[in-house]
Amino acid sequence: MGTQGRVEVRTTGDCQAKGEPYALLIRNTETYVRCEDVALPTMLAQDFINRIEGRKDVIISGEDVLMSSLDAIEIDESLEEVCLC
């Protein structure tokens, strides 16, 4: 959740999710975007191994990992209240 809206992601590993995985991007307007499951050329665990092996055809780069970690830290530091629903 942020100042411009929120993102909701349901994956197959989510015990609360029913049906197929999806993601919702919900803005502070009445519009939203629903992203259905996107077929990837490989599983994330294999992508991680490919990155360790030095292959160039990876889905998630080392920079992606670092940037998402930085984003998570910045979001955590900016929170005023935590609500686990």
C-alpha cells in the first residue's frame, strides 16, 4: 500500500488463495489492472541457479534483487502503521 494505491498478489504458494495466481494493481482512482499468471520460460528456483552459474539469460538479475530489497527497506521505513488483515 502506498500513496498512489496498492498491489495485491496471490500466488500458488498462498494458502489463502483460491484458483489461479494473479496480481492486482489498484490505484487511488476507480481503475485497476489485473495481471493473470504469466508463463515464464523457467521456474524461479532454476533462474536463481542459472544466475549462480553465470548464465546471461536470467529472468531476475542481481540488480533486480538489490533494487527490490532497497524498495522494501524504504517502504518499511516510511510506514506509520502496520495492519495485517
